[in-house]
Amino acid sequence: MSSLDDLRNKLNLDDHTLWLFIGVAVAALFTIQAIESAIETAWPHERRPAGIVPGARRAQPVWGIVALLVLPGAILALMNLGAILWNDAESNRTMTIGGVLLIVGWAVFMLSSMNWLGVRNAMRETGAIGPIALAILLLVADLMLLAAFIDIAPSLQEVIDGIKNLIPFLD
């Protein structure tokens, strides 16, 4: 039971960063289905482009790029939060701004993918510009989160030592 008590002491369930980490992980899991739906379309010979507005036709490939930029952002956010939990570090401004941009991009992507509040129709009206702007927003968020992670990431030796402390039979 001593190792379980040690784990409880290390986790500190009052820590907001831990709950944010759990929330981002759960959101990433739910987002995977939306990403799959956004990327997965009919085979090219089965598509009926005549039924789609010309602006939306041009935007369709860009939605795949937007979908592919959401997931790395979530993974980078988890890596940043994990590094904060690991090192007891403080978040920096780059991480905060990147996280806010990721949340905004993720929210617009999810609202558009699931057509909540009519956001899909509004995005369709923007033509290709809306998804391109969203892709740029997510790319900036991903780059900011990557830069923040590089700044606070533990060294490889620290990670190896930490894993050895958690799993004592590894040598």
C-alpha cells in the first residue's frame, strides 16, 4: 500500500493542471471520431460535386488539413501539461496563447463537424477562406505549443530515471 499512497501524494488531486490534463485527454478521444468523419468521405467516383456549392467544393480538401492539425495540437497540449506535472513547472505565455488558439480552432472545428448551432452553414458560406483561416490558426497554435514544450521538456535522462523509479524491475 505504500506505493499507492506515494502515487496519491504525487498526483495531488487538488492540482488544476492534472484535471486540465484529464480534460484534454478526454476531449482528444472524442475529437478522434469527428476527425475521422471530416477526413473520411466517399470514393472520388462516388462523389456528387454538382450538389455542393462551388465554394464548398474548394473547401472540402482544406477540411482534411484542418482535421489533421487538431490532433497534433491536442497531443502537444498533453505533452506540455505532462511536462508541467512532471517538473512542477509553471506555464509560460507561449503555452497559454497556443492553448487558447487551439481551443478556439478546436471549438470551431467541432461545431462545424457536428453542425451545432448552424456553424457548418456559416463556414460553408465563407468558401475556402474559412477553413484556410482555421488551418492557419491551428498551425500557429501547434507551433506555439511545440515551442513551449521544447522550452520546458525534461531531458531524456530525467525521463529514463523517472520511469526506472516508477517501474523498479527495469535496469
